[in-house]
Amino acid sequence: MTRDLIRHPYVPPLRAGWNPLVEDDPEVQMVLGIQCLGGEESVPFYSTSEETALLLLEGRGTVEIEGRLIPYQRDSWIEENPLAVHAPRGVPVAVHAETASEFAVIRTPNPEAFDPRVYLPADIGIDHRGKGILDDACYRIVRTVFDRSNAPEAARLVLGEVVNFPGRWSSYPPHHHPQPELYYYRFAPEWGYGHGEVGEAVYKLRQHDVTRITDNRDHSQTAAPGIYMYYLWTIRHLPGHPYTGWEYTKPFETLLG
């Protein structure tokens, strides 16, 4: 079995071009990596067999899909929503960077067709989850880019982000779900860290780490004091059992009142 903490071999920093993080993992069946583009660089994305999602981490430029050019710009993952592109197999996507840009790229096998979509920052709601409970100890910002509520039923991915405030918890109380999930982490400042739980294991998390969450195991995490922790989260629907939410772990659910 692949390790549940995946540390990127090129840290620091990410290299120019494609930075694979998760590949050839039969348990999660998702590919995850970071595409780093230089200014005035274009990169195409196309698959004949996989559904693809691109999420903007930083930079300025345009994305191209089905003849449309959509501008993008993101300077801060703490304060700004992302732009994301979601495409089925057989639909080409291109990124044309004006400045140095970074995109998270997620792919999963999916033979079904659906309408591609670009999710603009204004399309993405912000959930102030945990606000007003447990003395705000687990208050965080959750941005759900797409799930079953706004993505095509034929899609097999769910995608979102969390901004974990300094010294606080997220994904708390501990929860679980049968569908596999990946977390990709960043920190401000970059040398910061946090801790994450996957089942009974606890990992020290650093810039560009990934955790794999499988087998219905509990998961939650916390950022070190003074450190902002960001993580992209992506889930794969299981055949006949799509992701529609999570279950809190007993007896922690009683903390919510």
C-alpha cells in the first residue's frame, strides 16, 4: 500500500513543468500534481479516458476551453477564491500564463461524457465552518468548488479547499466516509507546519505534502500557532455510492451539542 503521507521529492521548491504527487495508485484511482508555468507559457491538457479538474493556486493568464478564453488571476489563497476548470474525457483545455502560474491538476478514469464547466471565483461559496462552536477552536473557511449539488451526475470527482487558521483545527470533530480522498497542503509562511491524523496515525505536515485518506478512516488536522495552513481536497465517487457528506466519529459528535 502507498504511504498515507506523500512528501514531494522536489521540495523546496517545485520545479518548472509537471510535478507529480500521486500517480499509479489503484486504491484512490486519482492522479494529483502541480503544473508550474512560466510567464508567457502555454500548456495543453487532454485525456481520452480521464475526467480532469484544474484549480488555480496562483498567477495570472487565461484558460481556453471549447473556443472560450477566460481570464484568471489569484494572488492569495488565504483571501481569494480559486478559478477551476472541470472537463470530461475528450475535451481539450489549455492554460496560457501571463505571469508565473501554478495549477493543481486532478484526474480520474471516467468514460462518461458531461458538459465541461469553468467555475469562476464568484461561483464558489464560502462556508465559515465551525464558527461559534467549541470556542472557535475548529473555525475554518471551506470552499467547495463542485460536488453533487452543482456538478454533472456523470462526474466522478469532488473538489474544494480549506483555509485552516493559525493554531486551530479543521475537519473536526473527526469524521470519515468510504470514498477515497486526497489532501494537498500549503503554508504561510512556507516554512510552517501542521499535524494531520489519518486513522490512528499522526503526521507532521509541510509545504506540498499530500495525505491519502482511505478505508473509511477518521481524519482531522491542526495548524501550528502563527501558521496558516491551506489544503486542497478532492474525493472520488465510488460506483453506486457517490460522496454526499461525512459521518462524525462517536463520541466526538456530542461536542457539537
